Amino acid sequence: MSPSYNMASGHEASYSVSLTGNTTVAVRSSSPMKFRAVYVGAASLEFMWVSSGKSSHRQFTPTILDPAPAKYSSQ
């Protein structure tokens, strides 16, 4: 069984690492995804509270450090 993560409603990702060290990531979506490219690298997530008038909400900024293009296929 490979680790699985729910990224957002209707999207799920799982990954596996082969004996040779190659990592495969599978992303499943309930609707077709229209992506232009896939990048890999170490990620940084910055979380912060943002005030807007009388309310506030949480916001995050994702960043991929030293991104590299990854091979991908669509099924």
C-alpha cells in the first residue's frame, strides 16, 4: 500500500519508491486535469493569517525549491 494524500476536493495523490530509488507519483482527479507541465523538487509551504475587513482567513504560499521538469503520462 502506498501513502495517499487528499490535496483538494476531487483530487488525490499517492506515491511509491522503487528498489532503484525512482519515485512515481500518481494524481487522480474526479474531472479531467488540464496541466501544461509537471515539476518536482523540495517544497516549502508558508502559512499566514490574512485580514480582510472584519474577518480573517488562512492563506498559504507554495514554493518549489530548484524545480526540475518531470516526465508524465495521462491515463
